[in-house]
Amino acid sequence: GEDVEQSLFLSVREGDSSVINCTYTDSSSTYLYWYKQEPGAGLQLLTYIFSNMDMKQDQRLTVLLNKKDKHLSLRIADTQTGDSAIYFCAESIVGSASKIIFGSGTRLSIRP
Amino acid sequence: ETGVTQSPTHLIKTRGQQVTLRCSSQSGHNTVSWYQQALGQGPQFIFQYYREEENGRGNFPPRFSGLQFPNYSSELNVNALELDDSALYLCASSLAGRATDTEAFFGQGTRLTVV
């Protein structure tokens, strides 16, 4: 079945890099997403990667996909206090881009 | 700004009542999905509509129902509300077709509180 797993918490020092990891089970996924959610707010799409790609870079964000191991990671360079939020890893399946399976979210906290 | 709008933003209902939530898809999108996000959890897929027909459903009881209109706007209806229905309800739209399958965009959600 479809399942997305990620660790619940991550704490990093301001200015360091944050790496949030995720594993998924559905090999037919087309899009793999990273969403950011701040307290009391909706979901903000940070970045996404097609399942036939290995890497995508967008300013401070780098997404790495290991399709063999079904492992997805999000690296945030030079982490700032404004990056404090919950980050959701998610996948959507072929032909159904808005049927998305979410992980339980990783709460990123920033230490001064 | 995703172009997906939801109304209302907040709502308080009494147990046993019925509620209708609304979503306006991004222009040109033909597919909409609804999600329930309980406090402290990730969003859970409720169902998806494609060209006005239900096209996939998650593990939610029949009292959760939906509609998609010819202009691709959508409603989520919940009957016989229970306290556990209290959550943030999100809709997402995308464009699906044989040669096209765009990424999904979410609205800001409707926060429903059942008392």
C-alpha cells in the first residue's frame, strides 16, 4: 500500500544546513513533494521533483531522490529562524496528481 | 498565492449538524481533491473529483460527500458532524489528462470546529 514516513523532529543551529529525510512505498509515484506549514496556516508547496529525476535545486533548497531505495531528502542551506515550521513529504500517483499521500511531518526548530 | 480559494476560513458547528465547505479551483484545473488535517497530523485524502465525478476515495465514511461543478469549483459536505471531525479541511486542484498531469496546488483551508 501507499505510505510515506519521516522523522518527527529536527533541531539545527541557525546558519547550518538542515536535512529532512523521507521514505515512501509507492513505486508508481509521479510527483514527490515537500510542503511547509507554519502554525495555523495552510500548506505551502516548497518544491517538487518528478520521479524520473535524481536531484532538483532551487535557491537554498536541494531535493535528492533515490528511486531504488525510495528515499527522498530536502536540504535547506543556511537555515534561518523563518524556516521553523513543519515540513511534509508527500507523493502522488500516476494520473492522479491531486491524490496525494502525506507523511506525518517533521517539525524543524532552529537554535540560535 | 496558488489561485485556489476556500470558504469560509473558519467555522464552528454543533455535533449532529451538517456543513458545506467550498473550494474554487485554479483556473484551467479539472481535478480537485479534499483533505482532512487533524491537529498534529498530516493531511489525509478524503476524495477526488475529476470532470464532476468522484474518482477515488480515502478511508472516510459516506457522510462525507462532495460535488464538483461544471466550472470545476467544488463542495465538501459532512453530515451528522462528530467531535472528531474538527480539523483543517484543505482542497487541492490540478490538471489531469492523457498528456498532462500537473502538480497540485492547495488552498489555505477551512478550519472546522465541532462543539
